[in-house]
Amino acid sequence: MQKINKKVLIVDDEDSVLVPLKDAFSEAGFDVVLAKDGQEGLDAAKKEKPNIMIVDIKMPKMDGIEMTKKLKEAGISIPTIFLTALKDTTHIADAMEAYRPDSDYIIKTEISLDEIVRRAKAKLGLE
């Protein structure tokens, strides 16, 4: 594994998603920071200054859309890939609108871990 000197913040309330993503990004050479809800994610983003974020939309305490809106209000812009199990275009549109132009979304049931890592690398200009 080659170190790429990029930090990813992964925010998801489900260990079944968080752990495999952590492993995939670690294997790809990223420094990985984890958060279990939007409030933890917001705090971690401010403290850790990641190069990219992988953020679940639906979470307890604060959802991913609210989290990214609060970052934007604080003047912090981090490229973000939203993960969702929803095929609900309203949530996806809200997420994209909240964090333009630095966002993308993935429906997590329809994509592999390798593809999520590849998209993150592409967003950072590493592909």
C-alpha cells in the first residue's frame, strides 16, 4: 500500500458501512477519520481538515445535509460524496444543493467499495 497523503472523513451511523469503508480507504493509502453522526462529523471536519468527506445522508442527531450546510456556513468547503440508501430524489437534490459544486452522491446499495474509493480519488484529482 502506498501512502497518498490525503485524509478522508467518513461519517455514517452504521458500523456495517463505516468499517468496510475505513478498511477500503486505509488500504488505498488514505488517512482515515471516522464519525458516527452529523455532529461528530461536523466537529471532526473542523478539527481534522480532511481533503474529502464520505457522508451518509440519514443519521441521528444531525443528518449529513445539515452537517454540510453548517460547514458551508462556517466558510469550510470540503469535497463531499454523499452516501444514501434512499432512491429518493428529494434527499439527493437537497444534498447536492447544500454543497455545490463540491458534492457527488452514491446510492450505497448499488456500488462497490472500490468504486467509492475510485470516485473519491477522482474528485481529488488522483485518478
